[in-house]
Amino acid sequence: MPESEKKSPPKKLTPADVLKGESPLVLTATLEPIVGDRFQPAGFPEIGHVIYKAPRKDGSTENVCIVDSAASMANHLETVCQRGAHDLDLVEDLSGMPHIRCVTSTTEGKEPTKDREVVVTSITEGHRIASDYFLDGVVLSGDAKATKKNKDGKDEPLTLRQNLVDRFGIVLPDGNKAHPPASQWWNVFKTIFEVDPNSLVHGVLFPKWQIKIPRALTAHLEAFGASRVDRSGVKFDRLDKTTSGQPIFAVDDATAESIRATFVIDASLIRSFGRKKGETTLGLSEKQQEFLVALALWKVQKLLESPFRFRSGCHLRRTAIKSYEQDVELDVDIKTAITAAGFGEQRITDVFWPREELYREGQAGSATGGDEDDGAEETEG
């Protein structure tokens, strides 16, 4: 092979390099279906998937299909943290990473019991730490409810909402309104990092406290040169127990010249979570910032290292990964990054709901306070 045609080795990207490098870091992965050439993009009932005409510099247009939005890609990037679709424990690589669990007793009663079940975690909840499942639950200390002195000097259960307000230090003087003055943002970043660093990677919103932290890792999945493939399906009622008969329904797939996943890591945002002021560290230390970058890179690496099933008809494998046209290799030692981050001994925060309260019928109009589109996952078409 001529010297000019020899392929240069991929550039290794370490969390330290990314944190100190140019921002943002843009990674582009080329994907292909594991079988055949059709795939199923995200879509909505009676609408299907979106194909739009994107203008190009030469005056032409190209059909581009939105395979997955930023919100759906965030969901996919968080699923790689779990041991399985129905197993809420973290994978071995992330052992020791702080997160929050909503737990309830296996029997009815207002007090927690030793036999408890995990209902959701801050990894599975779309609004992460800002979900009301966590904020309105009572923090557990061992097997008992944590308490806080009220204004009358009596002990009352400590909710995660009150715990965060206290640790953030955001209650304004001479009032009960919570809002972070500039000097307290360092406490906000540090507290979230200590209890759920994943929320700093994917973004979080506490609307009542006017705390909004945007995504440090944003991703989307698109297909270029896309065409719609219309097909049909049929539902059989073999026992004749419904009035639907044998309905035929429409299904739309797609084909494309190329499928690309784009990942954007905002290193500048992560650097803004902490700095040195003389000998004092405000917010996150450099090693803690480095951990956030490591977690973002690890998520991308895990999503791409083997074929990933984005939905039932969209099973894709990576063929290449580049950064600004240069082949790259992600070099991440996530276990070392967790150790270097200096997390405390209490890595998991359990918040408790009595079983009868957690599973009672929901009320219309109730809301959780998270990123407005996070957790909203498109259907399979």
C-alpha cells in the first residue's frame, strides 16, 4: 500500500484530554442495521416517523430522517448503566457511583421495613433527581426515617426536597422562598454531584427553585438519504373474544444511505461546575469534573461497543467513530474515575414511600419537575 494511503491510527481520547481540550467535543458514529437495510425510526401513532428535506451548500436538498431525538438518546444512554431492562442495579463498572432509589415496603404501613423493594431510580426516571418520586419521599438513614427539627423543636420526617434545600443553602433571608444566589451555586453543583452525578451529565430542572442545568452530553440519531418504506401488519383474534375482528394496520420503516449518531460533550459547561479560588475549591474539583467527562465517554462507549437495540425494529451496529473526520478511540477507566472522584461512604440515597401512598391512583395535572422533554420517549411507530 502506498505511504499516502496508509491509515493513521485512531486518536485516543481520555477524560483528562477532553476536559482540558476544545469545547464542545463532537463525536460522530456511523451505524448500520445488523440485518438487511431496513430499520424502524422513532415515531408517533398516526404520524409515523419524520423525514425532512435538509438544504445543502450546493443548493440541493437531502432527505434526513430523525431516528431518535435528544430525549430518547438520553434514555438509551442511561439504560447502559443498568444490569438489564428489569434489573435496576448498576452494572459492575459503575459500582460505587452515587444515585437515588425510591423504595417502598413489601407490606402496607407508614414505617419502612427491612424487606423493601426498589421502585425506580434516578437513572430510570426521566426527570432524574428532580422527580417528585424522590423529592417528596422521606430520606432513610439505615432502616429508619431521617428526621429534622421543625420550628417548634420537634422531630419530623426529612424529605429529600428539604434535604436538598438545606444542602444547597438556597433559602433566601427573611423568607421561605428557595432561590440560589450566585454564591450558592457551588453548593448546588457539589450537592447534586454527591448524590446523583448522572443528573449533571444529562441535565436537570427544579422549576420552583429556578435551578436549571442543561445537558453536558447531548446526542441524536439521524439517517441521511432516507426513504420511507410503507408496510402493513395484522392483528389476529384467534379466540374471537373482541369486536376488533382482524384489523390491518400500517407500519412504516425506513432505508437510508447512512445512519449517524452524533454525541456532543460540553466540556466548558462541566468546567463551569467548579474552580479554584486561592487554596479553596469552589464547587467541583478537577478530578470530579473529570469523572463527569469519564461518565459521558463511558456511556457513549458502552452504547457503541456492541450492536444496540434502539427499539424492536432498529437493531444497529457501529462501523466507525470519528471526531471532526478523525478516527478516535475512547480510552476510559471508569472505575478509576469513580475512585478519584472522592465520593463519600454513603453512595446510595434511599427515599421511602409507604406502599399505599405510592400505588394509589394518580391525580390529573400532577407534574414532576424535570427537563421538559426528558423521559418522553417516542413510540415504535
